[in-house]
Amino acid sequence: MQHRTMAWRRVALSALGMLSMLGAACGFADMDLSCRGDQDCLDSELCHPDEQECVRRCATADECYEARPKCQPLSNWDTTKICTT
């Protein structure tokens, strides 16, 4: 009986390890959004010139996400809209 319990523990630990790796591969783990230029970001993003972080471009707030829910111009002179806090 104890052998069977140990086997199930190994299976459970293996499954947790696989989920952890899958989460990291799919972008669920904390990601480094730092950038030096737009080439370091996704096509739907740009590198914020002050924060040096990839931010999502948007036309409306519906395209933004919970962490940055507002869609506003990048600056007074650059009307490119990005998701902000």
C-alpha cells in the first residue's frame, strides 16, 4: 500500500512540474517586458520611450487588459494610443 502511495506522489509531482513548464512556455509566468526599441516587442506593442517597457497599442479601451485598462495617447506630441494605468 505504501508503495502505491509513493507512486502517486511521484505522478502528482511530475504533473505539477509539467504544468509549471507549460505555464512558463505559454507566457503565464512573470515575463520580462523590458525593451530597448520596438523590435524587442510584439507587433501589437511598442517600446515605451520613458519606461523602457513593451506596452500594447490600442484604438479603444476594449483592446486593453486589466493591468493597463485605459487607452490614451503616448504623450502630448505623440498621438499613438497605448494601454495605460
